[in-house]
Amino acid sequence: MPLKMPKERIQALVDLLSMGKVIPVLYDLNSQKGKQFYGLEYPGTIDVSYVQFRLKEGDDASCLNLNRVSTPQLIGVDPEELGRRRAFTFAETTDEVNPENLWSVLEQNLSDGTIPAVADQSVIVWGLGKAVGDSLTYLDEKGETFQLKLVGGLANSIFQGKIIISERAFIQKFPSISGYRLFLVEAPFEKMDEVRESLSWAMQDQGLDLMVASTRLAEFNTVQNTYLSIFLILGSFGLLLGSVGLGIVVWRNVKERQGELALLRAVGFTKKSIQAIILSEHIMLLIAGIFYGILAALLATLPSLLTPGAEIPYLIILIILIIVGLNGTIWTYSAAYFATKKDLIPALRKE
């Protein structure tokens, strides 16, 4: 079941900035020495803090890359920094994760000898073709393989395309990678412009790439929404073909029952009453098809519906169901009408 964070913590994450660097930062920007070295001085009394990540280059496993990858970018962080902020929301976790302190799992020594890791849930499922609890294989600087175990999946985070491990494990496997190249900057939302200006000035020699976290997340969502739009268009074509197919099936069924319908016509049934009988038979099939279609869709989308922050478009779903029902009814009625339009008595003579 998804683990939700308090609203005030989620609000704090809205104020995060992310930045990647060409030249690593060798000092702790939260320390006085680091602030003095880089000249990080902010006007007034702005409270700014940093979460620093070491970065090992790898493949882009985010939704911006259409290909499936095996070794995404690896980043190392002090889990205490994220745990203290109760940062991000976990969509799924393994039994090793402590619900009271989710990020502490990165410091654990797992019984199977693997290194615990966390990634975005969409990256795990679609980018890697894995599930929470599966393992990934990496090579360290000595050319030896080691295993990462995905112990948690983040819900819709800015870490798409990256695998998060503890800084301690990162240094053990890649000791020559010094400094920090990725940061989360936490600052008051109303002071965002001032913080951005000061950071851009102080870090211009490091190759600063500064982006508001909400903007970065919007880029990922834009790509995902594009995929969904394509699938919606393809689904619409499928709906049209299915509706036409339904009409053809009804028309052929009526044609094969010409003798039966002619007998009903001979004993006094009008064409409208015969059409009503045909419609009642096939409308029940249409309703049953819509019902089982809804049931199958619920089972297929249940993981997404249970994801924290998932918004269910009830109005759009209702409109689509109405369109499907009306479309199926129109094609069914048209097929029944044209199949019974001509005189049925000659069909009775052939019986």
C-alpha cells in the first residue's frame, strides 16, 4: 500500500530546486566553509539548505528515453538528509523498509549481500522492466560486479532515470569519484528568485544547470501525457472499428435468421416489433461487454489508481462510457433496421 507523507512535508518539496554540475563541488554547501568558499550569501535571512548527491554516469532510464536500459545513472546520498525531511512519497516498498524511517533502509546491510537502492516507480516498471524487490547488476571501479536490490519505488518523483543508494556504499564502489554533482536546494518559495540569482552567480564557474523541481517534473509528465494521448487516439480508432464490427455481427446474425423472423412476420408481428426483439437481444450483449470492459480496465489500472496523488478523471470516463453505449446502440439499431427492411415473406417460402 502506498506510503503517504504529511502535507507540510510535501509542500516543502515543492520548494526544491535541482541542479547538475560539470565540475564537482568538493565542499559541503551546508557548512560555513563551503558557503564561504563559493560565496553563497543570500540577502536578508533566507534559510537555504542542500541535499548533495554523488553521481556515476549511466544510461538515461527516464521517460525521455524510449529505449529500455540496464545501467541507469547511480547517485549516492546521505539517507539521513532525506529521512530528516521525510522527502518524497514511496509507492511501493519491500519488507526491509521501516515505515517510520523510510530512507534508513539505504544504510542497512541486507542479508543477501546486495546494496539497497531506491528508484522512481515508473523507471523500475517501464525503464528497467523490473519490480520492487528485483536486483540490478553494476560494475565497480575494480571491474567486479555487485548487486543492487530495489527496496522502494518513489511515486512520480524528479529522480526519474536515476538509482539512489547511500553515499557510504557509493564511495566503497567508486572511490575515485569525488565531490557532488547533483543537488536539491530547499528554500522558501517566495524567495525562489533571489536564491536562484545568488546560486547562478556563485556557481557560474562550476557549470551550473539550475531548474525548479516542479518544472523538471512537468517535463516528465508532458512526455507521459504525450504517450497517453497517443494511446487514447489508437484506442478511439479501436472503438470505431469495434462499433462497426458490432453492427456487422448483428446484421449477419439477422440475415442468418431470416426464416425465423419471416415466421414471426407471418403470425402477425410487425417490423417494428421484430426490430425491438433484435435490439433487446443485442443490447444486453452490449451492456455485458461494457461491464466486463470496465472490470478489466479497473484490474489493469489498479496500481496506478492506488498511487498517491493519482487523479481519476471521473467525468471523462463517464463521457466515454456514454459515447460507447450510444455508438453501439446506433450501430445495432442500424443493422437491425436494414436487415429487416425488405419483405421477409420470400424467406419463409424457402424454409
